[in-house]
Amino acid sequence: MTSSHNHGFRPATTPSGAAVRRRRHIGDRQSTARRLLFAGVAEAAYDPDLDIDWDAPPDPALNWLPPERVSLYGSRLWERLSPEQRRELGKHELVSMLSVGIYAQSMLSMLMFRDVIESRDPVDDHTRFTLAAVHDESRNSTMYSRLINATGLPPYRLPAPLRALTKLTLWIPDGPTALGFRLLIEEMAAQLLRELTTDPHIQPHLRQLALLHAASSARHVEATRAELLRAIDSRGPIRAALHRWALSAVAAVAYAALVHPAVYRAVGIHPIAGAAAALTTGAYRRNARAATATVRDFLRETHGTPGVRSIRNRRAVR
């Protein structure tokens, strides 16, 4: 397979655009928060209501998702669809993903507000960064809702079992489990949107949204990774292993929650038949692995690595 057909996600980058390196040293909590706050000052001036032309009509010839990111890509059902039906299915799947994103980011905000309430110092740089992160999540959700409106479709509600689980958000244990959940959501959103920033075949509304999302997501991922390492370092090996197991289990099924089975009705496919076909395609499995790859790699790296032990030995984590 040539590189022109390699549909892998682009590698993660830092806010400056450099490649992410798996650092073995965690900086001081307050100085890290202060640096990331300054990094977000210029980007915070963007307004999703003003910096994207929401009144511009969508281009009917452009995709809402890259074809290779649509769940049925490569299946027999996909081959039966016309180009128009493929674009329509991609639009419905995007709306489903954005709808899930609004729910997920609302859950993240609840967890971050809990951190503020339970903070020992509500006026330090770490707390200020947490509040800034809540603002970023709210802005992202605003963009998601605007983009859903631009498609002309209604949002997809979470299936009843998942809606019930969202009510248990604040029951998620503080520490590695809550931080790992935050990292999973942040990393998945970053991976799914990053490649769209330069795709000329994507609707311009979505491309601009991806650009505005990129900088804040990079800061959030860096901060959450550092906090997660500190939290793991403060637990014993058995408790840390249990947290890693729980996070790995959630990561294994998270991608499946992005696409509501009802999307297939838009192109005349029964939801059960569509979901079954999607789960058996190689493209779906590649996309699921790619969307959660950075989280899974990170969890593997934190499992008894010398880096985590060296943090403890140096007492670099406060």
C-alpha cells in the first residue's frame, strides 16, 4: 500500500507544533499550569461565534467526514452506496460524534469543577488553568452545536444506557480514574479532528473548527498527562494497576459510542445491519485503534516504567 493511501492519523503535536515526546520528568505543578495559561492567552481571543462563518452555506460537493473515516468504509454496504449517500452518511456520523462530544465535554467540565471545589488553594495557577480549561471545553461544545446546526440535522441523543451513565459522572473516583477518563476524551477529540485541519475536501466550517480546537486540546492533553502521572505516582502499585485496568477497558469500547446506530437509517440501512457491518470492517478497527492509540500507549508506558519510579525518587511531583 502506497503512502497516498495511508489513512493513519497524524501524530500528536505540542501547542507550538513540535512532536510530542514522552517526558520522563514532570515539572512543578504550578509552573506547568502557569506556562500553559500563558500559552493559551492569544488563542483565547478566538470566538467560535465570530471566527467561523456559520451563515455560509455548506458546499454540497464537499465531505463532512473523510470517506475512510466513515464507519462502513470498505464494506459491501459501502460499495452499494452512491457518492451522495456516502456523503450523507458521513454527515450523520459527524453529527453523532459531535453530539457525543457535547455530552463528553460537559462531563469533563463537571469533573474539573469538582477539582476546583476540592482544591486546597482556589487562587493558585493550577486552579486558574482548570477554570480556563472549563472555558475551553464550553467553547468547543458551542462550536460543536453550531456545526450541528450548519448540517441541518438534529443532534443524536445518547442511547438510554449511556445517558444513565452520564448521571454517575461525579461518582467517578477522584485521581487516576477521573484523570484517565479526561485524558481519553481529550486525546480522542484531538486525534479525530487533527487531520481535518488541512483536508481541502472537507466542509470549511469543520476545517476551521478543527483549527480552533487544536491549540487548546494540545494544552489540555499535556496538563492532564502530567496530572495523571502525579496521581499514579501517589498510589501504590496495586491501586495504580486497578486504575489502569479500568481505563484500558473504557478505552477499548469508547470509539464504538461515537456512532449512533440510527445514522444508518439516513441511507436506507437498518441500524442493526449497519452496526454489524461497521464492526467487521478493517477500516473501522483501524480508526478505533488510531483514535485511542495515544491513550493506550501512555497507559502502557506508565506501567512500572523507570520514568515513573524516577519521579518518585527525585520527588519531582508535589
